[in-house]
Amino acid sequence: MNPYSYSKTTVIANMQTDVKTKHWVRYAVDFPTAHPTIYSEYNRVRGLYYKPSHKNQCPLAVMVHGMGDFSAVPWKWLAPSLAKRGIAAFILYLPFHSTRMPEVIRKRIPNLSSQEWFEGCQLSVIDIFQVLDWAAERPEIDIAHNAVMGISYGGVVSAIAMGNDPRIKAGVFIVTGGNSGKINRLSKSKAYSNGHVLSEEEFQKEQTAYQEYLKAVKSSGFENVNPTDLTFQTDPMTFAHNLINQPLLMLNATRDKYIPREAVVDFWEASGKPKLKWFSAGHITIWLYYPLIAHLSTTFLKSNFKK
């Protein structure tokens, strides 16, 4: 069974006008999740919707931040710019954003169990699907032209979503890679390793098992293969074969202490070697190049929406 399957129903959302300008209107949006959990905070999907003024049939960019609140900031810079250019934008707040994170999770993050990480990823991907369901009912949005944009962990869930949902027509992944085993092994930050470091023998065994799993998924289908490790189902590499020949833009940092170059290259190759640009920066300092990142992303989206 695909853990990202959900019961699709009409999304009934609350929308409150938040900011209004000459070129766009921003709404605070929330609606119930299609995948309820034991945590009430998780069970309300939240985000900010930037609606272009005086324009119908807008393309849509679903913008997905990384861990915590800080990585949502660049989207709050870019979303108004996209809306001004006639592209609607929805900044999705993930379960690991302060507006949705349960106190019990907040106290222990990043030292969560494998099951808790899995459930967070599962819910995040379904959130993206539900934003598309909601957008399909909006008269001003051309749902046939939409994209996901993800930063770091947001890039991971965006890639998984795109690999599962053909409605998503393009993807922009920033400081994102695949092969979580290799990320944990080679990352210069051990923040998300839960203090468990594999020996070389254990690492090679894990990598062999994952490669065998990937081959089985390609030949038999994701739903028909049981993973030996729960992380296999939350790794974008698992779905990368569905991204080949799809419009993708990858923007990565050469000195990223969280996402090593090897993990970026693995995901890039598995996705069919899409356009990839390296920045001489780290995981956070890549945003010193924001003007160029914004230009590349906007140009990429406009080009693909035009097609």
C-alpha cells in the first residue's frame, strides 16, 4: 500500500485576507487534513496564499519550507514577486513549523523516532496533494500548470509528492539531495542522526539493501515492495525514476554541511540529470545569492508554464 494515498474529498478552507496590495492579495488559509493523527496541531493544514490581482487562470507554485520556521522566509520574499508576475503562490506550513508542531514533538526534535519522522513526511506529502485539491476548485487557478518548490527537507517532500502525483508539472529543489543513508553517513552535521553512527560495514550493507529496494520498486512498483527500512519510503531517491524527463531545477551549495555533494549527485543522476547549478556557499548562506536564485526560479517557472 502507498503510504501517501489518502481519501480525496472537497477541501473546505477558511480564508482570511491578510495583506492587500495593488498587485496581489495574501490570504491566511487553513483546512482539515485528510490524514488525521493523534496530534490536533497536525490536523489542520495551514499556509499563506498569494493571489495575483486582476488575472484569471494563473499558474500555481506550491512553496515548501524546510525544518523549522527560518527556511520559510525566502518564500515570503519570492511569493509576492511571483504573484506580481501572474503566478499564484501557496506557502505551505509543514508539520515541523511552529504553527503546527505539537509541544511533545517540539521538545524532542530532532531526536524523534523513525516512526515519528515517517509520519511527519507522510503528512507533509499529503498536505501538498490537498493544496492541489483546494487549488482545483479556485476559479483563478489553472490547475494544469503548477509546480512545487522545496527548500532542504521541503525539497525532499516536494520531490516525493511530484514522484507520486502527475498533476505536478515542474519542480524546483533547493539544497536538496537523496539517499538518506549517505546523507547521514557523510553529513558534517549529526543533528538528525539520533546519535547512531553506522560502521563502514553497516553502512555498506544498508546501501546494498537500498539499491536492491530501488531496483525492486522500478520493476514491480512502489506499492508492491515491502521496505526493509522505513526510511526507504521517505527518501526522494525512491521516486526519482518518476522524475526523469520532467522539468526540474536543482540549486545546491558546494559547502553544504547537511546535504553532501555525493547525495546531491545521487539524486540528480537518478532523476535523469536535470538542470543543476552549484553555488559557492553553505546550506544557509546560499541565500546570500537570493537575487540570482529568485531569477533562475522565476525564469524556469515562467518558461515551463508557457509551454
